[in-house]
Amino acid sequence: MSPLARWCHRHRLAVVLAWVGLLLALGAGAGAAGSAFGNSPTSQNTDSAKATALLQQASNSAAGKSGRVVWQLKGGKVTEPPAERAMSGALGRIAHAPGVAAVTSPYTPAGRAQVSEDGRTAYATVAFERSVDDAQIEHVKELATAPESGSLHIALNGQAFTFNPKPNAVADAMGIVLAFVVLLFVFRAVWVAALPIITAVVGVGTSAVAVMLLSHVITLSDTTLTLGSLIGLGVGIDYALFIVNRHRGNLRAGMGVAESVAKSLNTSGRAVVFAGLTVVVALLGMLTLNVGIINGMAVGAAVTVMLTVLAAITLLPALLGMIGPRVLRRAERRDLAGRARQRSAGGPGPWARWAGQVQARPRALGVVALAVLAALAFPTLTLRLGAADDGNLPTTSTNRQAYDMIAEGFGPGFNGPLVLAVQAPTAADRAAEAKLVTALKQVDGVASAAAAPMQEGQTVGVISVVPAASPQSAATSDLIGHLREDVIPKAEQGTSMKVYVGGVTASNDDFASVLMGKLPVFVLVIAVLGFLLLTVAFRSLLIPAVGAVLNILSIGVAFGAIVVVFQYGYGASLLGLGAAGPIESFVPILVVGIMFGLSMDYQVFLVSRMREEWAHTGDSHRAVRVGQAETGKVIAVAATIMVCVFGSFVFGGMRVISEFGVSLAVAVALDALLIRMVVVPALMHLCGRANWWLPRRLDKALPRVSVEGPADEPAPSHQVVREPQPTGVTD
């Protein structure tokens, strides 16, 4: 990669201007075209998807958006004349608003059941036309809340009135500021702190507008931008830091700026490209799951990582050329000639001393670290996927207030009724449907069940089943399974009737079941992929095997963190993230891909330096000690930066993104400090020269990939572990 580095250094102004031009051009395009984000999580092979399709065929209005207007009268009943007049007038205006198909008021005979038994709570349903737009829905919201007063409280919920928290720009910026402070504190040089952040921000900014344009081509979730920023800032700053750190070491060794930039890109730059490609491969590996919402997130995140890597290997060399030796502190510049880098075991610094401690007591430290990691990963065994309902939203949101009022007046299950689509073409089938309704009312866990009247000639009926528990409750999930496996098959026997359990609650449960079934296979595929990549990179079998197992342990720690905080609820309310509830279905899949890539990053940077030392000395213990001592500081700083970036997203107000932030921040911190700085070197000390063993036939068959560039010196002949090749890195 030296030619690329030299070209970018020589044409540094042109490179910087090219990046600025690319950012402006993409920004102009995104500004003109806008974005087209959407969600399509439903699988067509699930029971709930079949129910939705059946309802769509039977009635357009049944498949359209709908919402609820919920109100309570403080100290009185909603049927009192002042409250009835105010709300009846508002509902009448809503019924005549553009985009509204129908309104069912509790003050009409058809809507009498929409008033709670105590008379304090009522709701109206608003069905929209399929062609309704956002502006028309906003107008309806204004009409619905207009009668709000000190005694009359009004709130909205339902599909049409879904509250989507916006990303918190202050929280996002906080991560960048904290990263700058960490870099400035550790390196005591402004440019060392600024360059990685500038590079990452340019890469993430460019990818953000590119993803906005890409949303017109493929289906991308509305959380793709935030997720891309979370990943891109973390890896972008880290990648640039590794290159800048190597460049500083070269300058202190007496190299010129141009020569140092070329060498840095040919060593750390190679590792950055390899690490970035592993992240991209892991993300794109999610496409094999064939789940729409995950496909979009994976592609968006992969684009972000690719552009941050591109910025690190093109824009950063140009910026380093512009800054020159000012990347060093003033005292370091004064003493450039006397600061040649010594090839030693890391000197007397704290990381060198810690590396010596690990070498002296590998068994004890390794066992303790593994025990801590296993304990933190243990809650993963209780992981439950699902979809957090409106009860987990902030108490200030209208959706949460409507949810609480409905739960108080009608029961928690009323917030997520099950919709049974009944295919009943004959009179006998319609009689069987009536019997099914009677049977449903007797089922444990069912609060109520009612069938909508079927019109003449209609062959599809609808049964509404209200669970006794909330939509996100495990009891509701069990009820769905019981209906499908026991109650419905019994009712269908001897008839041509077909019944499918649908609705938002059932759809979320099906989506979680599909992903839970695919999760173990995906983890296994990721582990095998990591093993193959590391085998090619380090010409070893033991190191990749250990790396694959430890990557799974890192993923377990990430899952354990979100289970404790979000599923058990310890700390979620303090962070303003709602109450305890299931983990969003797609979060673990994405965490697997992301943590695989990040774990591989640290493994590559750590082991590549060990292998470089092994190529020079043939002493495995020295190679492990030196590699750990010389990369410990930069890996710790890189992990701290990622924790700052990921941690800042926890406070962004979006539960899904907060789950990513908590899991990744905890897992990255423990992966870097316990796995890479304790477990990996401890195991490598115990294995000795076996770390670098590779069968001769496999050695010949594998392609040769240089992760850290060619070694400065030829490897000594005594280090050979497999024949006929030495273990030094080759191109």
C-alpha cells in the first residue's frame, strides 16, 4: 500500500478537495431527493403474514392504517355532557378530515363497548384511507387533541399515531467530544486527538448521505442512519488512531514524513483494511438470513464501514502530509533524532509490566478472566426476543400515556389484541367460527373474544382476541402458541375453515421466533468465518481456533449486558429507557455481526504485532510479551473511544439504539481489557511454539495475505515450526 500512501501524500490538497467535493455532491443529491426509509420486518411464511394477506384480499379498509384517540376525565366520567360534547365535536371534524375512511365513536351505539366499566376512560378508532399521507395524519392529531383541558386528558396511539423518537444530536456529539478528550489526555497532542476524529466524521458524513440516496434503491430501516453513525464513528476513529500511532512511532525513529506515511500505511494500514473487510463481511453475512429489515441495516452499516476505511487510507495520509511533524508533541519534535524506536519488550511502562505479569502467571490470570466473562455472559441463557410495546416509551410521550390509560380502563392486553383471520367459505364453516369464539372465551389468558359480523357473500371473518397480559409479556407469546397448536386445530377439524392468528402482537412474536431460530446458526457461521480469515492471516490453526471461541464469548457478554439492563430492567428506568421487556428481535443478530468485526479488529492488531516479533526472533514467549506490551496502550485507548461513542448513544432516547449502545460498550470494554489483554496472551504463553503451527499441505494450499506488511528483517531459520516455509509474514 506504499504507492497509494505516497500518491495521497504527494497530491494531498487534491485528495482533501476530492473528499470535500464528494461530500458536497452526495449532500446535494440527498437534499434534492430526500430519503425513503421504511420498515418491512414481516416474513411471508408466518401465520401472521398469512392473516394479514387474507385480510388485505378481503377488505382494503381492514389492511389500512388505524389509530386510537384515548381520553380520560379527571374526577368524573367521560359520558358527562361537557366531555361528550367536546369529544363528539372533535371526532366529527376528524371524520370529515382528508384521508380518513371512518371513525367509530364511543358515543354511538356501535361504539358503546369503547367506554370502560368505571366510565373514566374511552377511546375512538380512526381508520385511514390507504393513500393517506403524513401531513393528513398530523392534521388529525391536531384535531384530536384540540379539546385537551385541565380536566380532560387526551392521548393517541396505534399504528397511524406511532411515536418515533428522533436521534438526540447532543448525545451523538457527546461521544465525539469524549473521544477527543481521551485522545488529548493520552497523547498530549492536539493533532493526534483531532486527526482520527476528522477522518471518522468525514467518512461517516459521506456514508450518511450515501445511505439516504441508497434508501431509494433498497428498503432501509429508519434506524439505519443512527446505527451506521454508531458503528462508523467507533471503527473510524479507531482505524485512524492505529495509523496515526504507527506514524508517530516512525517519526520518533527518525523517518521523514513522506517515508513514515508510506510505511505506516503499508503496516497498520494493511491491518486496518483487513479489519475493515472482516467487519464488512460479517455485516453482509446477515444477507443470508433473508430478513428485509436486517438486510437494509446490514447494507447501510457495511457502506459506512467501507467509506470510513477508505477515508483512513486516503484522506488521513493526505492530512498527515499537510500537518507534517506537528503530529508529535513539541518536546518530541525537539528531540526527534534521539528518539529512535527500540525493539524491546515494551520498556518499563505499565503495559510492559502487565505483559510480564501475564507471562509470569498465565494460568491464574487466564482462569480468573474467563470466570468473570462467563459470569457476565450467563444471563444470555434467558434471552427472550420480542418487541417492546408502548409501555416502554418515556412517560411524556402521547403513545405511552394512551397505553397506560387503555391498560387502566380495559386491561393491559387491550393494547395488543390478536386478530384472527377466518377463512369460512361455507355455512358450516361460519357455524364453526361461532363455536371457536365460544371456545376462545374459555381459554386461560384470554380476557375477551368477539367476532365481527360477516356480510352477505363475505367468506373471510375477523375474530378479535384480547389477551389478559400485555403485548410484550411472555404469557401473551405462550397464548399465541397455545391457540395455534391446540385451540384452532381442534376447531378446524371436520371443516374447511382455516384460521390464522395475526395482528401486530402476533406479527412481532413470529418475527422474534424466526430470528431466534436463525441466531444459533448465524453465530456458528460467524465463528467459522472468523477461523478461516485468521488462519489465512496468521498461518496458524491454534490462534484462529482460540479467536473464534473468544469471539463467541464476547458476543455472550454483549447479550448478557442487554438482558440484565433491558430484559431484567436493572438500570433501564434510570436511563430513561422504559421498563423491563423483551429484547428487540433484530438487535442480537446485528450485535453478532458487529461484535465479530470489532473483536477481529483487536485480535488482528494484537496478534499481527506478536507475529512480527516472532518473525524476527523465533521466541514465542518474547513475541507474545512484546506484542501485548506495544499494542496494549493503543488497544486500550481505542476501546475507551468506542465505549465513549457507543455509550453516548445510550442516552439518545431510542430504546433500540440504546440496546446497541449498552451491549457494544460493555462487550468492547471487556473484550479489549480481559480477552485481548489477559486471556489471549495467557493462552498463547501456555501453548508456546504451537501457536504458530500449520500443516505443510495446508500451508501450501492457503493464499498468502500480508496483514502488517513485510517484516523489516528476514526471519531467522531457527524459528521454523512447519516445513518448508518459515512463519514470517510474506506478501
